[in-house]
Amino acid sequence: MSSDSTSASVPGNSDGEFPRAFYATIRLVDGFTDVTGKLIALSMLFLVVTISYEVVMRYGFGAPTIWVYESSFMVNGAAFMLGAGYALLKGAHVRTDIYWENYSERTKGIVDLISYLFLFYPAMIIFMLISIDDAWHSYETGERSQESVWRAIMWPFRATIPLAAVLLMIQGISEVLKCWYQVRFGREFVHKEKIEI
């Protein structure tokens, strides 16, 4: 984090014109996303344990399971979707840098703000509404997987899709406020290091 962004994140800094409620909202949303992202990451422990169990049972005892394959791809898929909000917080989503690096900080803020308001939120709302309908249909019909004889219930897996959209939109609130800050003051609220998750 740069020295500018450190001072920017504290309410009542020398600029003093960015409303205190915005700082509080950013801290609340970022804290929520950080906690949920770390909780979702714990699902990787489930994958390690169950896949290790499958390897031992299959190759050590000649007794493969019927549930590990399906549960592992469902948990991995759910973690991938539900972790998207955390990736947004950390700046891990794809961005085309060929032009981006040449923009001023204020221009970057304007482009991001317009993108969030007119592309991100409409797309996430549509994505959420369609996927809620799919998850509800899956629940009502008692849909089961056709991938194996285990025939896992599908609605919890399908429900992760609208939940992922909700988590993304929640983090989007913080990102919109950070963009607003960037447009107003011509510097990043917090510098993101373009990490890979």
C-alpha cells in the first residue's frame, strides 16, 4: 500500500471531503469479503482430504468411492464461483493492461466507475435472477446429478451461482466507492498488487 493510499483510507485526512460513512462502508464491505473469502478457501481442505481418501481407497484397497468424484467437482466449482468476490477485492480479475497503464489515476477511476455502474451491476443482476430461477427449479423438481450412481442432489450446487452474484455485488459497493474516491482525488484508494489467487 502506498503512503497516499494509507492516508486516504483514514477518515478525517487532510483532504477531509470524502464522507466518513464512505470509509466505514468500504471497511465493512472489504472486511466481510475478506472473511467470506477465507471461509470459502477452507473448502480446499475438504478437497485435499476427500481426494487423498479416494486415492488410498482406490489404489491401496481396490475399493473406489462413488461420491468423491462428484463431491470434489461440486465443491471446487462452488469455491471458484463463491470466491469471485474475494478475487475482486484483491484485484485478481483479468484486466487488459496494454492501454490501462497509460491512463491517469483519475481516468482509471472514471473508466472503472462507468464499467461498474453500466456493465457490472446490470450483468450481475441478470445473472442472479436467471440463476435463482434455475436453482429454484432444481429444488422444486428434486433434480439429481446424472454423473454417477451417487446421484447427488443438485440444488445446493446450483444455488452457489446466485449467491456468487450477490457476493460480487456486495464487494462491488466498495469498489464503486473506491472508484469515486479515485475520480475525486486523482489517486487510488488502496493500491492493488495484481495478485493471482
